[in-house]
Amino acid sequence: MSLSNAYHRRQHRLTVGGLVTLLILGLITLLALTSGAMEVDWRQLWCGDGQTLSAAQRVLLHIRLPRACSAILGGAALATAGLILQVLLNNPLASPSTLGISQGASFGAACGIWLLSSGPSLTVSPWLVTGLAFGGAMATTLLILALSLWRNCGRETIILAGVALSALFVAATTLLQYLADDTQLAAIVHWSFGDVGRADWRDLRLLALVTLIGLAALWSQRRTFNALLCGHDTATSLGLHVTRLRLAGVTLVALMTATTVTLLGVISFIGLVAPHLVRLLVGDNVVARLPLCALSGAILLLLADLTGRTLLAPLTFPAGVVTAFLGAPLFLVLLFSREQPWT
């Protein structure tokens, strides 16, 4: 088979795979919109006098649709962040949750609530909290990046450093909970449960803005990220400024992670699971993995939320709890894999 034919066949498989993934995402979104405590008849959605909403329309527009949009945007952001971290650090176990970035962002958000809240209504600007969450995420990311460059630390060392930073931020957040009053305590604890149902349409505008800008910026550098897979020396010989690229990449990752954590809470393992699932299908090519990772992350978080709402209905579990239960076993499988590609 000629190289041209092989290339076209691979492109055909990627196109078909992308279309199938989009179809799956659409079907799961439809299922998420129609599943819940209240049964929604789609014929009721178009009923009404044009001025007052029916019960089905209110449930769809104010509860289920924002919830589905939060899962799609948050899952895409976290999955893409995990992929870029794995490429930049050359570490298949890297993700916002395993490196402590999500925990750092959560600590920043908790500081925002503790320091900036006013009165019993707890009116805190989401922009200010996001800024502090970004500071915590960025500080953690830069520290991880510095460790990866310092004395050529091994991949295991980076993961262990992430575990240590996660424990540190969890302890610091616990200290804030101890010092907070009852209202602040309830709000801070609320952040520790990743729940896509907490965001409203105002929050979604911020999440959509950051996620879409981040995805567009990362997509514009997709071929540059591919060059990093060949190693630091090879990328430098091709004329790439590797340090500048890493700083730009981790800044985008920190911003996307911080915004998602601020608005949805800590959701673990999406950034680890989605890139590996896509890697099994299309290999290491970042050009192919980047859009599929975004779609896969959206599907995984939608499924997690749907499972939490329907598995033991009428009880509802946050999506972050479901992803932790599903992601932790996969993390152990990757950690003790016989091939151990990160050593």
C-alpha cells in the first residue's frame, strides 16, 4: 500500500471516528435532557401561549439544559487540559487531578470565598474567585513544570510531587474550613463535590468563553505539540522555542482548569481517562487526539452526571463522585501496567 493510500485511509478513519463520537455525544445529551425525576414529553416543549412556560419547558431550560451544557464544556476543558499536560511533560499519567492542579484551583476558590465573602448571602464575584483559583492552579502548574526541568526529574518523581501537592492543598483547604463561619463552611465544602448542576446560565457564559478560547488556541498549535512528542532536542532543532511553548500551554491549561473547578467543583480523572481512551483509537498524533479528547471528555462527564442522577434515583450523586469511582481503578491499572510506558 502506498503512503498516499495509507494517509487517506487514516484520514477516513479519523473522520468516521469523529462523526461517530459526535453522534454518541448527541444521543447522550438527548438522553440526559429527557431523564430525571420528572418525565419530559418532547411534545410539551413546543406547547404554551408564548408568554408563560410549561412545566416541561421550565425543567428543560432552567435545570437540564444548563446541566448538560456544563458537563459538555467542563468535560471538554478537563480532557483537553489532561492531553496537553501529558504532551508538555511527556508523562502519560499527567492530568489536572493527578498533578494537584485541580486541588490548587480549589484552594484558590476557597480562599476567595473565605476572604471576599460578604454577609449571609455570600455574594462573591465569580470573576474574583476565578482569578484566585487561576492563581492557585498556575502556581501549582509552574511548580510542576519547574520540577520536570530541574535535574531531569523522572516521570515517577513528577507524579509523586503532584500527589504531595494535592495533599498539601487539601490540608490547606481543610484549615480554611476550620476557620470559616457556618455560611462560608457550607460554600467551601460545596466546592469539594464536583457537580455540573451548580452552574447557571451566567456561569456558563464564563465557562464557554474560557473553554472555547482555550480550545481554539491549543488547536492553533496542534502541529507544534506534535513536534514535542519527538523530544526536547528534536523540537529545538526544528526551530521551536520549547520553554515558551510550555509556559503558554500550561497557562491555558491552568486557566481552563481553574474556571472549571471554580464553577463546577473538583472533578477527578476526566483529564486522565479521556486522553488514554482516545490514544487507544488514534495513537499519539495530537492533531487527531485533540478534538476527539474534547468530545470524549464531554461524553464521559455527561455519562457520569447521568449515572449519578439515575442509578439510585431518587437519590442524586455529584458527577465528581462518579468520576472518582471510575477513574481511580483506571489510574491503578495504568500505574501497575506491565508495559509501564512512563519509565
